[in-house]
Amino acid sequence: MKANPGGTIAPAEVMGRDKLIVDLWGILEQQSVILSAERRMGKTSVIKKMQAEATADKLPIYRDLEGIKSPLGFVEKVFEDVEKYLTGLNRNAKKARAFLTQLGGTEFSGVKLPSIANTHWQDLLTQTIADLVENQDRTVIFFWDEMPYMLGNIGDKAAMDLLDTLRYIRQTYPAVRMVYTGSIGLHHVLNVLRKAGYTNDPINDMYVQDVPPLSDKDATNLARKLLDGENIATPDIQGSAVLIADELSNIPFYIHHLIVKLKLRGGAADKAGIEEVIADCLDDPLNPWKMEHYRERVDTYYDEKQRPYALILLDVLAAGDSLSFDELFAGIKQESETQDKEMARKVLRFMEQDYYIYKKDGRYQFRYPLIQKYWKSLRC
């Protein structure tokens, strides 16, 4: 098996996700899903594997939404996906096409939606999905990757309307399922929308499913297969695989990246060599691991009052072991901008949702030791 850092992993090479995928199919029998996880955890690999291996009673449709900047842009992609499938059945989206013809006064052809549809995109989206549902008898599953990015790009009012419309479609068509994934938490988008006056709960009918790191066994197996596949010399391949998995918190993206670095570096992949490469990658100004995301998103998604709490709380946690809330607050209240105990609790909750930290037995700590190590390196 060859290392493939950041690239598309073939479905057959996605390791350690079989049980998760079985669980997801089971949930999708009943309801739609929000697939939640830290970035680089392999969400896209999971849903692409599901798309490739779906049973005959499912119609999976995958679309990356990150680059979409308007509601009509989203509808256009859905229309394109529906038309592509219906064309294979020698059919087309009759309801949607008739609606567009009525709007424009002339018969609509092609897949590029006319600008007149801008003010009617909600009806057009509903008609398009109705066309798909009525022209086949399978459960339709829309796998929509990077949904939060798109919602953040299209504007608050449009995001509210889109979330409400998609919920309406799920309620109207029982054979439709939706899977939202993203590298930023949907809770950030909803928090912004609520500040703008949004009072609906557009995802209360969806199940939130976490994508964890690989198990110790699966992460070790992945590291061993990659060491072997790349012909990397090691005095103890099993011991090196265990160390790699442990040092990288069982996250497959970083395991792939490390193997490539070890291959380029040459020499034996012994304990000292592995630890040296990890330290170099964490300190690399070019940052091939994209670790700066963990620092930058504090500025992006935490407001002016929350930001100092997040940064100082992470600094305190990076320096030691697990801490109780009282111990944490004692560590931050010495700063003039972090005196509010309730704000500290609120920010800790946000950081749990963002996978920085977790709480166990009343004590907080970094969720992933690798991220703790990176954060600590920022402060050195």
C-alpha cells in the first residue's frame, strides 16, 4: 500500500471504517445525518466509500459544495446531478424544466439555469428533487460535502432559507436522505445565523454522527502497510507502526504524511528518526500538515469576547495534564480579558464541539495529543 497524503483514497484502501459505515447505513434507514469530525479525519473518504459501495436499493449522489457562492449555484449543481442520473433513464427533470419554461416564457433547455431563477430558487430546488424521487424507486441519498463552507459563503438570509427548504424537502419526501459534512462545525454557522435573528432549528430531524480517529489496531495496521508498501527500512516494523500510530493520535491523514517524509528522508524508521520527523513537521514554516488551521479558526469563528478565552484556555491546557474547570479558570483569570466565569464555560463548550478538547470525569484535556503538541510548539 502506497502513501497518499491529502489525495483521494480509493474506496478499497479506506481502512478501519467498516463498522462506522455499517452504522451510518443503519441510521440512514430512518433519518438524515450530519457527519461531524475534526478536519483530516477522513469524512470525505468515508462518504465516497459509501457512494461506491451502496446497495442496489440506494441512489447515492455526492457533491463537494465548498466553492459554491450562491443559493442558485447550489440549485444548479443539484439540477445537474439529477439530470445526469435521469438522462441515463432516458428521462429529464420535467417538473423543474416546466417551472423554468413558465418563468422565462420560452422552453428551457440545457443545464445552465437562467438568471430569472435567482428569485425562485427554493421552488426550483424542490421541483428538481421531486423529479428525481418520482422517476425512480430507490432511497435517494445526497452526500453534500463542505456544507458549512457553502452556507458561510451565500449570506445569512440565503443560508437560513436554504436550511429551511432542505428540511421541508426531507419532511415532504420520505425517500430522500441528506448527509452534511464539513471541515468546520455546522454549529458555528448556526451561531452566526442566530445572532442575525434566526430562530428555527433546521437540523433537529438529523442524527449527528462523529467520525473518530482510527482504533489503535487499525491505525497501527495502516502504518505497517504503508511502511511495507514504501519499502522503508526499520529495525522493528511492528514497533515502528505502533509508535507512529500513537504519536499521530491514530489520524490517517498524518500517518500518510509521515510515511512520505520518512521515505524522502531515507535511513531507518527507528524511534529517534520517527520522533525527529514529527518534530520537524510541526515546526516546518511551510506546514505541509496544515496545522495552522487550529490556530487560524479561533480568529475566524470565535468573536471578539470569546477569542482571548479560547487562546488562553488552550495555552493552559497545552502546558499540562487534564484540569478541572476550577483549575482552568484559576489559570486564566489572572489575565484582564478573561475574568468572566460563564464566558469561560461557554467557550469551553465551543472548543469541545470543535474537537480541541474533551471532558472526562469532570476534567478537561486536549482531545488529540498531536494537536496538544502542536499548540505547545506555538508557545515555545
